[in-house]
Amino acid sequence: MKALLICPSKRPAIPHLSESGPLATIPILGESLIGHWIEHLVSLGATQIRVVTVDEKEHVAASVGNGARWGVSISIASSSGQPTRMEAAKEFRPKDESDWLPEPHDVVVMSHLPGFSELPLFESYATWYVALSAWMPRALTPTRVRVVEKQPGIWVGSRARVSQKAKLVSPCWVGDQVAVGPGAVIGPGSILEDRSVVGAKATVRESWIGPDTCVGPMTSVASSLAWGSRLIDWRNDSSLQVPDPFLLGSLVAPAFAATKDRFGRPLGAPEPSRAQNPLIAAMHTPLAQSSNLKPSG
Amino acid sequence: MKLETQGANLIISEIIELTAVNSATFRNEVEAALGGSPSMIEIDLSQTRFMDSSGLGALFALYRATAQRENVSLRLLDPTPEIQQLLELTQMQQLFEIVRR
């Protein structure tokens, strides 16, 4: 059975979500958006999937490979702009071909998660967060072996390291290889993507923490999306590039990469590598010990 | 940065940035102005576009300085959304009275 998957184009309402790559490959509870969709189509019987990308075809191709991971054959085509469902069917689904999945699964625009068409992903940061929160109970599919539901509404990666003194409040998702320090409070409504770190006594509430992101000790992330050093308040779309990595920062190359400094000048210096990042050293240091925050006298 | 006294109020405004570059100057000038024994200190953050941990430290130092004095109030006026986010991230919004005009 065949299916057509149409990747979303960049959306002006959520510019920071596509800074690190196409929206189709953005991580959602440990899997890319396109990965969730391929898995869903495979469960419906798809064996051949044609992916239509709008931009960064190579990035999408690297993300899905040839489909062997899902046991399907994947081919990738490019389009100059995001086609509608009708346009894509006309251009990329030859009429003489048979054996397509029944409608509406034959041609899918990835503007929402599978089965969640009433929750659009990309209209605003708020819709993004709401859709991901709703997806939490659905994300643990039979093929996901590295995350288990420890308690009702609390999903934890099998290789996550959560301090016994940390508190997980349902619903929350702690991804694979995540570290949560003592005294930290995660949830409700919090998603920690793979390899993120939450320092001691930090709180994360109604928020999404992107992969490879470190939330510093004693900080508070609420109603926000945090990825690298970028912090976005999803209630009002306010966005901040946090200047101090011991508060919030990337553990690898920047995801929400800044292209200009606060004066509008192009940035040339790369972010420190994981080994050089002072955040690693600061992870176990209480915020109050920072000399920068000590009052004089 | 602009410091002005209106009666018993000390108003600090036109702070475009509060960073490692100017936080020491900010602290020194404001602490010097505390000699006039103001009863209310207002820090107008409506024009502040950037603040780092040194700037947060300067605000915290001022908080400590006023807490040690009797009958002195300190409040932050109209922080921009970005600065509000930073205050919330560091939980410093719990220390200050934040006023929106």
C-alpha cells in the first residue's frame, strides 16, 4: 500500500521551531514528527511512502533514511512550496497507480499529529505545546522500548537518571538519557526531550524542554518552550536568548541558533562544545554560589 | 541610565542594558543615591532589552541593600517581556514587587 506524506513548510508564527532544521524532523517526545507519521502509516498497512519536502530535502532524507527502520520503502521528492492535499495528489500521485491507502490516509499533510487533526501543531507556540501535551499518552507505542510508564501519566526513559529526591508530577514525559537532579520538580504538563538535563531544585511546569538542553539548578521554567539557550513563553510568544548557560543552555551545538547578537551584528563565534560548555561544570553548582549573583558587601 | 528624585521617590530609568559592562556602575550610583533616604525606589525596566546574571546580581544587591533599611520599598516597573521571562526563570520575580502601569 502506498501513501504520500507532505512536509510542512516554515511558519512565520513559530520561527524558532524551524531554526535547527525542517519542521518535519523536529523532535516530539523522542521521535521526529515524520517518524510519528511513518509509524502511523505503517500501522495502517503502508509499505511505500513518498515524502514531499518543501525545504532542506537532505535533512529530511537523513532523518528517515530509506525507511528500513520501519520496514517500508521511502522515496523523497521536492516541491517549491507546501502543496495542499489536492495539489500534492495531482502532482505526486499518478492516477494510473493503484494500491494506495484509503482516504484520508493516502495523502497526509503533517500539520498535526496522527489522529489529532483538531490540534494543529504550527499555528502558534501555544498550539504546539497543547498538541504535544495531548500527544503524551499516545506517544508510547508498542515499538517504543526505551520509555516506560512508571506511574499513570508519568513516562520515563529507561536510560534516564532521575534523582530519588526529584518529584515527577503527572502528566509528564522524561525522555531517554535525561538527567533530573535532586529536589527538581517536573510537571504537571512537562516534556523533557531526550538527553536533556534538569539541575537540582529546578522546576519545569507546563513546558517543553528540547533535546540536549540543560535547565540550570534552581531555575524555574513555566509555560515555556526551551531549546538550547532559547526560551519562549508560549502564552504570549515572548522569546529570550538566555545569556548565561548556567541558567539555560545547549549541551551541544545550538538548536535555536542565534544568527545575530543583541546589537544586530552577525555572530561568528561557535558555541562551546559539550566538553567546553561551562554549563556542565555548573550543573551541580547551586545558582546562589555563582559569583555573578552574589551581592557585594 | 537616569536617576531622578521626586519627593521621597528615587526613580531609575532609561536602562537599556544591565550587564557585566555596566552593573557595577549601576550599583554604585544607586547605592550612592540611597544616601538621600528615599522611601520608594522604582526601577523602570520598560526600556531594558538585555540583562545577564551580572545585571540580575545588581538588582539582587539592591534588594539586599533596601531590605536592610527600614521604611524603604523597592519595585520594578514595566519589565519588558524578555526581562520578565528572565526574572521568572531565575525566580527573582518572587523577590520584587513588579508593577505594570
